[in-house]
Amino acid sequence: MTSFIRTAADHNSSQLIDRRNAECRCVSLDREAMRKALRQQLADDLLYRMLIEERPHQFAESLVFVAESSIRRQRDIIAAIESVIAMPAYQQRVLAYAPGTAQFIPKAHGVFFGYDFHLSPKGPQLIEINSNAGGALLNAILTRAQTAGTNAATTQNPEQAFMAMFLEEWQAERGQQPLHSIAIVDENPSNQFMLPEFLLFKKLFEQNNIIAVICDPSELDYRDGALWHGDMPIDLVYNRLTDFGLEAGTLKPLREAYLAEAVVVTPHPRAHALYADKRNLAILTDETALRDMGVAAETRALILGGIAHTDCVHSEDASTLWAARKQLFFKPAKGYGSKAAYRGDGVTKRVFGEIILQGNYVAQTLVRPTERQLKVENEMVDLKLDLRQYVYKGQVQLTSARLYQGQTTNFRTPGSGFAGVVVIPDDDKGDRSAALALT
């Protein structure tokens, strides 16, 4: 792990990157290349129609520029957080408010952790961690459909790395037994916005000689010591559910099979409890708590400087939080996809009262996202951006950006969507980079 001191050179580099992101008008998405890449997956145009025509804001038209030092800093922050999450003292704290299913300790680690960052003037700031981050395979396709730029922060062959990850999850639980079948599970998957990615994963698994199904949890049955989809036993569940503790009554077969070790589930309830419950960020940004857990000084500095400060919302703090609301972002502790999240400068007294009454929210220091200006439908549009690092066992597999309007990512507005990332070397002064030609 390397320490990070922000220098004048870093500041100048940041200003250059900000200028490129603000001023570049480049359009980099090659739609014909995208059609070819998607056709290779299903041998027809179904995925292209779903992604480009039915979901026109799934992919942004443009690239995002990021300084090499920023990518390096993000990886240092991730490594520091991972080292704390591995500590028994930390796990004891967060599991105290986790669901019962999180007390079960599987051998599998959990796939696709998403570390989401905003790029602030003082460096990248982590705003949340997701335990079943979507979009990784879509972004792998996107990198092959860019007309310019490279993503030096991404694994050379993301699909191969993803497949190796699932096999590693399986082997952690079952050793060298062959993996025959995978169920990609989400509620009502045919109506999910991310259905195209489910289809891509199904194809990826089948290309590796694994039978794969996409199904609702109600289609699963636990009997005879196995989890079944119809008359097919399921070896592994790729879990895309947002009931992170598998607590709902409708999930009983899956929950019982998981706790009985009759099926491998990834990501699993313990993964969410350790990484993605937003109350964990309140512990990670509490210097006293970090000291009490025995976190080393260098690691504390990285974490406290690299995560947006977060506090759990308590009713007795209502007046203080209301007074400071314009500098805060309120998020549900077990939230996902920006649902029921509110920027404090726009929250009403009624909504604020509901947040206080529910008591399962966190208040996070507002880190304003970087902006990216593009010409969309003959109009100039200001888009915000964040970065997502897809991580497995502490290692970054893929870096992506998301462009959006409004207070949170939504994949619904013109110009928005996943965007490719161009990493600019720290010694680039703006006159040698191929990316400059795009402007």
C-alpha cells in the first residue's frame, strides 16, 4: 500500500483533467462496432435492440478522462478499506446489526463489489460500496465499441477474468468438483432494466460449458438436499436480488438451501453485511472507532481522507442535521440504486421527518460530482459523473464511469449511461496525449 500526498503537480493534473471533461465534445461510441460485439454473443440483434433501442441511455456517447494518480489513489483507498474489513474487530461491529443470515460464514468471497467514487478537488472520495454491482459485463462490451481511447485501468480480458472469478467462488466451496449449472436470480428478471446483462452472463457461462438459467426466486425449490429449477439441480446462484439478507418469505427455498450448504450463493448475505450496509461507512469514517480497532495510522489516514464522512441518523440529532442539510446527502442504510436517497439541499421538511422517523438512514457529507459537458440532440447538456471500480478480493478488474443528470445515476436522461474511461498519465501536459485529439 502506498501513501498519497497531494502536490501542486497533482492539482495541475486535476485541473487539466477537469478541463478535458468539461470541454471535450467527442463522440466515441461506435454503434456499428457495438452491434457486432453484441451479435457475437447471441448471433442475432436482440441484445443490440434491447441495449441501444429500448434502453437508449444505457451507454453514454462519450469517454471520461481520469488522471493516473486518481486511479492509483482509488486503489490505495480500496486496499486500505479491504484491510479493515478483514479485521475481526470490524466484523464484530458490523455484524451486530446485520441480519441472521449474515452470521453464516461461507467460503466464497462474493463477486462484483462496486466501489463508487466522486472526483473532488481534494482527490477521489468514496461515496458507497455495493455488494452486487451491476454493469461489469456491459462495460466489457463497451470497451470494444469505443472509436478512440483506452482504459488502462481495466483487465485485458474482462470476460475471462469474470469467468475465472465465478470458478474461484465455486472451488472455494466445492474444490475440484465440476460446476454444471448456474442460476442467475432476480425478482421478475424479464422486467429488470439489467436483463441484457443477465443474457450476456448466461451466454458467457454457456460458452464455458455450464448450463445457465435466468429465473425468479419463486421458480426455485429446495428438496432432497439440493436447490432445483424444475428438474435441474442448481450448483451455483449468481445472486442479483436486492433483498440482501435473503429474508423475505418468498426466498425461503433459496435461503434454506444456502444455509444448508446445498448451493453456492454469490454474492451472499455476509458479503453485503461486511461491505455494503451504508452504516459501515460511519464506522470507517470514525477516527476513534478506527483507533479502537487497532487500524494503523497510515491506513487511517487513507480511509479518513478517501471516504465521504458518514454518520448514522438519530432522532436526537434532528435539529443539527436539518441545519446542516445543504452539505449532506441522506441514504437508506440498506439502499441500492439511489432509491429513497435525497440531497439535503432539496429535501423537504416532510421527507426529512420521515427520514428521522425511519431511523435507518445515514447522512453523508455531500461530495459534488465532476461535470462533463456534451452536445446531446443539438443542445449542450451538463452531465455529472462518477467512477465505479469493480473489485474482487481487493483487486480491481474493471473501471467504468457513469454519466447522469439530476441528483443520482438513473440511465434515463439524454447523454447519460455507462462511459468508457481514458486514463491520462501524470506527466501528460496536454500536448502528447492521444485523447487530446478527441477534443
